[in-house]
Amino acid sequence: MSTLSVTIDGVPSECAAGATGLDVFADRREVVVMRIDGELRDLHLPLEAGQAIEAVTIDSPDGLMVMRHSTAHVLAQAVQHINPRAKLGIGPPIENGFYYDFDVETPFTPDDLKAIEKRMEQIVKQGQRFTRRVVSDEAAAQVTSAWMEAADDHSAAAVLPVHRVARTCPLRG
């Protein structure tokens, strides 16, 4: 089996060819994303020889923003489970948490909020993992029109992220 020479958290290391951040940081649940050569990257991406890889943990500013972003996706999934007719707006992480805009026929009640919270807990316990893929504006338009309305401020050349749930892998964090 061939190996790759990389630097992990400042230490020269060897890892198996085809290894990912999930492999390298498998025993560190606090790692939610990695930095490769100075740029944030998803843990599911394969590593390449010569890269400098750094663990980004949930207690770091970047790690916390990633976890807040993922939590917004869990909220959206829970709301759509409870209210399938809910239309999604945007749900960005912000300095003190995150928010999500929903278009619903009637406002959420306290009982709705309890049901949404319970569903979010179930989703997390299912061990879902979100993966990010970058797509063109045209491809993103096929995903959801509401999302594209929120992206109208981007230039025609902008590249916008889209996330998808992989139901067989653990949610990190």
C-alpha cells in the first residue's frame, strides 16, 4: 500500500494514499473541519502528498462557525419534516449563533418549537454527515428557487456552495 508524506498539525507524517481528513482525525471528535495549506476544507476530501493539514476544532472560531452552519442544516431538515410545506429561505451562521428564514402558512407555536427541537435531536442521533460541493449558479437553480432568490446579490460568475446530507456517515461534533 502506498503512502503520502504530509504535515499534520505541524508534524511530518505518513498516511495511506487515498486517506481523508476523516481518516486522519478519526479519533478526534472535536475536529469538525480541516485547514489544508491555509484553506478550510471538508474532512471527507482526500489528502495529497506535500499538504500541510491542520485540525480545526469546534472550540475554535472557524470550527464554531462550521458547527453553526451544520446546525442550521439540521434545523431546516427538522422543520421540513414537521412541516413539509415550509419553504426554506437562508440560514447563515452569525457571530452569536445562526438563524434561518422560513416561509410558513402559520407562525411556529411553542409546541412546534418543541417538536422541531426533538426532531433535531433525532437527526443528530442518526449520525448524518453533511458534505459540501461547489456548483455553478445554473446547477444551484435546480436545487431550489428560494435559495437562488437569496443568492441574487452574487455576480453571474459567483460560485455558491450547496450541501447534501450523506445519511451513512457520522455527523462530526
